[in-house]
Amino acid sequence: MALPICFKPKKKYNLHRFGKDFDGGYLVCKDSLLKSDTLVSFGINDDWSFEKDFKNINSEARVFCYDDKPILKYLFKKLIINTIFLFSHFNLNKVFFLIKKIIYFLKDKKKLTFIKKKISYGDLKEIIKDIESDFIFLKIDIEGFEYRILEEILLYQKKFTGIIIEFHDIDYHKDLIKNFINKLNLNLVHIHPNNNSLIDYNNDPTCVEITFEKKPVESEGAFTLPNELDMKNDPKKKDILLNFN
């Protein structure tokens, strides 16, 4: 089997990678980021590398990072746990990594706004209303809760310069995603399988990252997948090939 053909980009676009290598990086046209005056990002966990890259290339933009956990407290908790088990697990590198991450967070929160909030029904509407902008870039990775705000995205789609959504459990939600793509007036410019996800009975991924843009920049040459800038989310696991019908 294969993914629905509407999941596949129709053209080749001039994409760049923003965010760290492997999990946390996304492909998008640079122009879409530069045309945005606001980034609204749902689902940070302990990785704000995309948001940091966004701010670095568009210093005037406002960046709002939402997550349901207090990130600094979460990082300190991980540091304490790894320090306790330092000698038994020989995880000195993890301890140093977490210390650096805490330092980076304290530095980056001066430029990025971090907000503790679990995103669900009605939240996008309230956030958009408070921002009052027609040049918003939206990034969503909220572990299945994305389906609860798809109708709100369609309602306010004219305000978005671009959208990145990580769709989870797509084996259960293909028709819902197809309906969303067909109603959205932004172009689907990239799709990437998350190789941390399960493979369904048809050898298709159950989690994909999809980029949509209002005015993407086209590129010469034939469209191919994976893109040369794509990276496996988990470098230690086998990649997933995409097929469409």
C-alpha cells in the first residue's frame, strides 16, 4: 500500500533546513520565515533549535514557544537523575550535555518567549486573537493533539505564512488529514517520515512531518524524495521510504 497522493508535494521547492540535525530539524523555504513577523510553536519538549534558528534569521520576529511542561524544571530534573546514576551508567557526557542545555535555555529565553500550556480545543483561536497578525508561521508537534485544532487552523489559515505539522498515528487518521489538506489553501511543500514511529501493516510510517507554505519558492529540477537535506529522526534506526497512490 501507500500514502494518499495528496500527501505528496506537486513540485520541487527551494527548501532549507532549520533546527538541529536529525530529530528537531525541518525543511521549509527561507522566504516564508523571513516574511513572518511571528512564530507560534506548539510542543517544545527540550528542543527549541528550530525556534532559535528562526529567530537568528529573522531577528525582528516574535517567537512564542508553548509546551505543557516547565522546560527549565524538566531539564534540572533530568540533570539530577543523570548525576545520581553517573557512576553506575557512565553517563558523564549526558550530564555535561544537560548542563550546557540549561545554560543555553537561560540565554535563549531572553529572545524567545516560553509559555507553559497544554494545547487543545479553542486554544489556537485565543492565541491568534491576542497576536493580531496576518504573517504568522505555525509549528505543531503535540503528540496527537494536532487533530483537535485542525478546524481552527482552517478557520484562520489566511493568517499563516507557513505551517509545519507532525501528524501522529496517521494510520488511524488518513481521511481526516486528507480532508485537512484538501481544504487548506497553502501548498504542501515537503513530507518526511519520522523513523522513530511504528510501521503499519502496509509498511507505511505512522508519523510524518509535513510543511505547508502560502507562497513557496519553486526550484528547478525534478522533485524527488527524500530531499537531499532530509535526515533520519533517529540516526541509529533504518529510514522509512515513502510511496504514494
